[in-house]
Amino acid sequence: MKVFMVGGTGLLGCAAARLFIEKGYAVKSVALPPLPDGAPIPAEMELIFGNYSEMSDEQLLSVMDGCDTFVFAAGVDERVEFPPPVYEAYRKYNIEPVRRFLTLAKQCGIKNNVILGSYFSYFDKTFPDMHLSELHPYIRSRVEQERIALGFADEETNVCVLELPYVFGTQPGRKPVWTGLAEQLYNMDKTAHFTMCPGGGAAMVTVRQAAQSIVGAAERSKGGKTYPIGYYNLTWDDLLPIVHRAMGTPDRKIVHIPRWMFRLYGKKLQKVYAARGIEPGIDAAELADIMFADMFIDKKWALSLGATDDDIEAAIFESVRLSVDAVSGEKTLLEMKSE
């Protein structure tokens, strides 16, 4: 197998590339410089540095020539901020690149395609009464990304979308996506010695389990298919004590708040975003329904792709510790890039 990846130096792309290479596969990737300081980028991975959006179709076809597998491990999530209309940013970074690369993949005969999506697409189908794609631009964009990707599947072309949940783990030199949570709790500690917490919880995996799922999907998935990926289902009551220990405040209390209070706080955030000229991908007030729900996923799909047991507590602890270093200024880390 010869694999072409977009985002092979990112957190999940890099972990998947290492696993592909360990299994004897050749990997090449287009990626934006610079590389994170100290990141374990496989020396065997062929890197083409550049911005794919500035490369011609001919240039990309030349890079993709001879590959039989394509993995899209790039794009942005809801934590990257954009001015309105935010959906156009998601279209630019999450939707149109998938359409373009899958079109090119067909042209050069790539048979196996894996797109890294979001577990919100799974819950949009599972909980239609929550109207997730109607209320949240980010979720709507992931649903559209998935629809477009699956439209390329046929008898000769396999396309699967991994609907990934919260992923814990770190890449040296790169700022974790959990820095926002650490900063929120860090600032909260200055005014109160407790953490306000909603009900509910979410599915979670480690970086290694996500990488195993990516490689397994490339090897095993046939036709057009989606895989809701989850392995550990943790409530916020399960998660926060681990976070507190990682932040050095193991005795910090958890105080449960009602849904209306969470929604009220979200309405205040909406005004803050508007004043800053930002349109969030997740509606801050409607986020209450998500945070109070059990957004859990059976691990059977991850198991079917080869994911195995891992230490989720250690991965959470590691993620939070590096996030705290970023918030406190102890370490200078690369931010998430849009392209």
C-alpha cells in the first residue's frame, strides 16, 4: 500500500503515518511548515512542504501518482475562530478540499479513501430531535463534508468517513486542542475554588486509537461507509477529576449547574463573540443541549477497525499538562493551522 496524506505532520496524521510505516506501507504527505519542535515525524515519510490550496491540480496529481490510498487528516474544527459567515470558512477548509482531493484521487486511480470527520455527524443522524445541523454551522459543515465524500464511492472506489470524537494525546511542539479548557479552568480558579459542570458526557479515544482506526479503515472499509468512532464514554464527572489532577488542583470541587444557567452563560458569550466580530461554529446558547446529553458511542466500530485498549486517563493527563504549559507560557507551541 502506498498512502498519500493531507495533514501527515498533524497530531492524528503523524500518528497514523507512523503506524502505516510500521506495517510496511510507504507514506507521502503535503504539509505546511514549520514542523513542531520535537514532533516524532517519521523519517521514512516523504514530505512535500506547501499549501495545497495554492498548488495546481497538475502538481497535486503528480504528488498523488502511484498511490492507492488517500487520507484527509486536515481541516479545522469549531475551536478555530472566523468572522461571519463562518460556514464559508468551513466550506473552504473542510468541504471543498475533500471534494477536490477525491476528484483528483479518482483521476489517478486511488481506490481507498479515508476522510477524518466529526462525531457530530453521527449524532445529527442519531438524535434528529436535537436539530444539530440546523443550529450549529460547524456541525452542518461536517454533515455536508460527509455527504460529498460518500458521493464519490462506487464499485471501484472505497470512501469512508471516520466520525471522530474527543481525542486525547499530544504531539510535542504543538498546542493541544484542549488549551481552551485549561485556560477556562485556570481563570476560573482565580475567582472560585470549584468547577461548574453540566450533566452529560462524551465519547473519547486516544491518539493511538484514532491512528489505529485510520489505518484499519484504509485496509478494511469497502464501498461508501461511515464509522462512528468511540472507545471510552466518560461523563463530565468522570473527566474533570482527571483534569483537576493534571492542573495540580486534585481537591477542587465540582458543582453541577442547571441547563438554564448554562444556556444563560451561552447567551452572554454570544454578545462577546459579536463584539469581537466572531461567529462561532457552535451556537453558544444551544451548546447546552449538547453538553447535557450523553454523547456516547459503542466501541464496536472502533474495534472492527483494529483499535485496542489504551490508557485514556494518561492521555487526558498528558493533554491537560501540555495545555497548562501553553496557557502559563512555559512552552511556546505551534497553533492549529487552517490549511
